[in-house]
Amino acid sequence: MCGIAGLISHQRVKENGSRIRQGIVLQNDRGNGLGAGFAAYGIYPDYQKLYAIHVMAVDSGRMMEVKDYLQEHFVIHNLEDIPVWNKKINDHPLVKRFFVEPRASKIQEAPVPVNEDNYTIEKVMGVNDRLEGAFVFSSGKNVGVFKGVGTPADIYDFFCLDDYEGYTWLAHNRFPTNTPGWWGGAHPFNLLDWSIVHNGEISSYGINRRYLEGFGYKCRMQTDSEVVAYLLDLLIRVHGLSIEDATLVLAPPYWSSVEREKDEETMEKLLALKIIYESAMLNGPFAILAGFDEGMFSITDNTKLRPMTVGQSGNYSYFASEVSALYEMEPELEHIVTPRAGQPCVVYLEPEEEQQDAVPAGS
């Protein structure tokens, strides 16, 4: 089950979430009301150079603990409640956002050299690991995740997402099976600029989790999907793999396919990735849609036990679990493709200097 939807303006034209809402609400039957969420890129232009830390806490006391912790390690440029419509969902945690930059003095005091991204991840993991009753659920620059327990329409309206404008949107409708339905377990999962939504099960979760914890990541959200966001950060940002090579790690080709590879250089690369990153490989049925600061991509397992479709019209691309959801987001699609099993579909934003003639969809 689970429903996935995404849209991206190649030229960074911003719009509110109404079209992504249509695409995910159409897939209501793919969820059971125990989790939904959205991610949007480009929504904080006034703070685009700062980390936007979204926090949930069970009460004001726990939120104050988070504030004190963040204040110790970051310069807080702004702190505010995330606007919510309480009449839509009455029983919900407190939600706030902090726009922060790491304290230079703290980075200089680190026992080993560390950059701002690694420092921020360490502190995000510190909140989620040590401060009981509170957690960070979004931590990137100029990106925000909004998620919780409810249907996609419930969560969309609760977080007042008509009031935000972004050029990339992700959405998810959850049908939890072997993990709990709670606010922290809803999708998307985010770390820095990576946000992912996932349909399926990661049966390799235990191995993946132990592998990540060897690099300092803490998996505390009680759901298998969390490891995907952390693996993308590790493989691409930390280890420098391309997106295409990272997908070969997450959804590796079968040994028989590697043995049939005629190009010796390609075969050597595939063998190296399978050997070096054996513990990072994902097993089980899955379809994943990932957003990042420069684009979006999808990937499925190598048997394609979960669906993914992709559409394109003008300077926009659309992703969804169902073709009908693509048409909800854009009735005049020009192209539709169904990627083969294990084949990534990657869309990149155009460089900002090439965007002068960008216009909104439908104008």
C-alpha cells in the first residue's frame, strides 16, 4: 500500500501545495489514516542560508529543553510556532521551527575537524536520541517537512499548506503494517536537504541501521523507512557518490546481471559497489521518491514489487504511485513513462541563471 506523489518545476517556479494535495488525496485508499505528510523546497527564501529545524514535542517543557539545547550549539536567528489549524486535529504535539546557524566557536572546539552539515546532523541526532518526548523532523536549508497522524487532507489542512509556496513538493499517504502509526513515523523522512517518501518494506532494516550507526547516525523514529534518508546523505554527501551510483547501491543489480555485463569497466564498478556497500543495500519490496536541493528522483526494487510512474509536461515533472494521480496534478501531460525495475528516474533543476523566462503552470 502507501501512496506517493511528487512534482517539480525545473525552472524553480513556486506554487502552493494545491496540486500535490490533489495528487495524493486521489490515493486515499492507499492509506489508513495513520500517517501522511508533505515536503516543500524553496519555502523559506528569507532564511535560505540557515538550517530550518522543525521540532515536535509532547509539551512546552520538552520544547523548552530543545530550545536550550539548540541555543547552546547554534545561533538562533528566529523561533516561531509552525501555524496549524487546531480545529482540524485536536490531539497533536507542539510544533515549532528554529532558523539557526552553527556556532563557529563550537565547531572550532570539536576534537576532530567537522563542517557545518556534519555538525548539524550530530546535534539533530542528539535531540532525537537524548531528549525524550521531542524530536527534529526537518533540518534542511530552505526546505520544510510537515507530517503527522491523519489522512493527507487532514495533514495538509492542519499545517495550512495553501500558505506556502515551493518549487518542489513531495507527498505521502501511509499504510503502516509492521511499525507504529505515530507523528514521528509518518513520511517524509528528512535529513538536511534530503527528503524521502517510501512505499513498501525495508526487510534489511536491521543491517542498514547497524551500518549507519557505525557512521554516527541514530535511527529513533521506529520505522524502517528512516534509514533511506540517512543512507542517501551518507552515500552522496559524505562519500561523494553520484545519484546514479547511489541507486546502484540501494537497488543493486542481481549477480547474474553483473556477470552478463559486457563492458569491463562497468562490471568492475558494479562489483566494487556491491562489495564495498553490501550493508547499505536495501532488501524487500519498495518504491522510493527522494527530493533534494537540486532535484528529485525515484527508484524501485529490482523486481518492482511497488509501483512508480513518471509524467512530464512543459518544464514540470510529476511522480506518483498511480497514473491517475499524475493526471490530477497535470491534466495535459505530454509524456508518461513507467521506469523499469531498479531503474532510477532523475530530474534536475535548471541553473538559476537560466530561469528568467520561467512562468507558472497554466499561464
